[in-house]
Amino acid sequence: MKSWIEISSAKLVENLRAVQSVAGAAVETLAVVKANGYGHDAALVAQTLAGGGARWLGVSDVEEGARVRQTLGHGGTRILVMCGMDLGDAPQIVANGLTPVIWTLEHVGAMDRAARGVGHRVPVHLEIDTGMSRQGVAVGADLDKVLERLAASRWVSCEGVMTHLASAEAGKGSRGVAITEAQREQFAAALEQVRMAGIKPELVHMGNTSAVDEGSTMKWVRDAAKKLGARAMVRTGLGLYGDALAIEGDSTASLRPRLSPVLTWKTRVIGLREIPAGATVGYGATFTATSPMKLALLPIGYADGFRREASSGVGDGWVMVGGKQAKVVGRVSMNLTVVDVTDLAPITMGKEIVLLGDGVSADDHAQWCETIPYEILCGLRAHVHLT
């Protein structure tokens, strides 16, 4: 096994508890396991989260939802298909006990036909576009048409109404505050249309990990849900896995300090060599030794998710060996990476190396690559197991 990922089930549950505590007892928590559990293996983390009390899980698509449902069985855990639906997905959604996010007349029609085919009513969550211009129905006439169709359906019930924030991490004094306020206004108008249509959703949701961390949106959605006689829900992903984006402006993060990363990505040394001053390392000979060095070879590269931007002279990445940094030397290649172990205690073949974990976080990887930790975690390719 050239590399593997260890997931701490205890820390995963602790993070879920932290989210629930900060969001408040009045808020339902949807644990997001989409994109294969942000690289943590959706089926594995779904079991732990459901066992830890998560009553809702969020998946990317029908295929992922079916895999999670097969793992969990048809018990009490609800699964929301977050990233829209193809009209042909409706029968599989119903068969697997999934709940789709919908926003078009065609979506309602497809779910109506699938539900009628099995003879029981099915729930959906209606997404409102408040400014992301991705998923969702526009407030106003378009929303009225969808609400009318939902109200008339014998087979489809609008269990939830939701939207998604473009700048959830925006705190006081930041540019994103105005964007969030505008989205809240749009969502409030949509919820009024829902009320006027005679539809009574059980859940209202619009926030993610950053919304819990920043705080003001959670208060807003709790109040908005209460006016409809509904319960607020939050869709938390990154926080469950132990990270959160920095809150912009001068607001204080309330969730991030309570989180612990649950993932450790490891490999082993498969080669050792000493090189003289003047020797070059890797493709393009981008690194030249200025003095004698001892190098360790690792059987991972960008094909495994250890990004090329970690190369020396680019992101200047590192790994951890016995609790100490070992810098990447030369270019990260497809399946191999070289690190400098010159000044470390004697390293032997098979020595365990931490690629991501204590001393080298997803945020560190993201900084090397000028991206976000979400992308780093979703890009990992290794065998996953719980500890």
C-alpha cells in the first residue's frame, strides 16, 4: 500500500457535537458527506456520523446517495441529494429513500410521476436562487409557478426550503456582508411567497460551516424559520472534518477553535540515497544541491493528490518525519516525491511519513497551491480506514 488515510471516528463525532453546540439546540444539523465525504470516504464517515446522532446527511448525487443508503440501510437517517437531479433520476431517488433538491416545474413533475408509481408521497427540498446563479428558482413569478405546482401535487410534499450563501465567511467590516444581507432579503421574500402559497415546510436552511462559525446568519435563519413554524437547519461539511475558512473582517470565529482535523494521510519511505554538491533532483533539474544531502523517496505524487505546486521553489511543501519537517526537493512528479532528510535522525526504509496531519495541515497544502482546503481534501486518493 503506497499511501493510506486514517480517519479518527472520535474526532469526527466531537466535531459534529461542536457544530451542534454552536449552532444551537433549535437547529437541525445536516452532515455533508458529498464528494466522497470530502475525501474521507462517504460511506465510512456516514456510518460514524449517523451513529453519532446526525439525522440528516448530504450527498452530491443519486449514485453517491444510493451507496450511502446501502451502507446505512433504510433506517431513520435522511439523505439529501444536494447537487440537483436529472429528470431520469427520480425513480432511483424514490427507490433509495433519498430526498432531492428541486427548483423547476420539470423536477416536480418527475418526482410526482415516480412517487405515483410506488403509491406513496415523497418529500423534496425547494432551492431558491438568492444570488449564486447556480441552482434554484428565482424569487417572484418563477417561484410562484413552482409553488403552485407543489401545492397541487398529491404525491410531492415541500418538506424544506433552502438557499446557499456566496460569502458565508463574511464578518463585520468585510465586503461580503452586503452580499449576505442582500441574499437574506431575497430569501425572506421567497419565504413569504411560500407562506402565501399555503405551503408549510418543516425545515428552512441556508448556512454552511462558515455560517455557523460567523454566527449572524444562524440567528437570522432561526428567526426566519420560526416565523414559518419550521425548524432551522444548517448544512455543515468542512467543519465536521476539522477545518473552517477564516472569517473575514473583525468578527470572531466561534466554531473553528473547537474543531480537530480527523484525517491523517501517510506513506512510507521506499528509497534512500546520498547526493554530492552539484547534483540535480527531479524533472527539469529545478533543484541543485549546494552541499551533500540525504534524500528519501516517497511513492506518492500528483496522481495521488500530493499536488505539483508543493515542489521546491514553487510552494516549498514539506512532509513530517518523526514530528519534524522534511522539505520537498525538486518537482513533485506523478507517482514519486523526493524529500530532504539530511538533518533528521537516521531514516530507514519503510519509515512512516505523514503527508497531511499533525504538522502539515490541509490549510498548509492549500497555501502551497493557492487554493482552499476543500480542494485539497477532495483530491486525495488513498485507501481510507477508521481508527
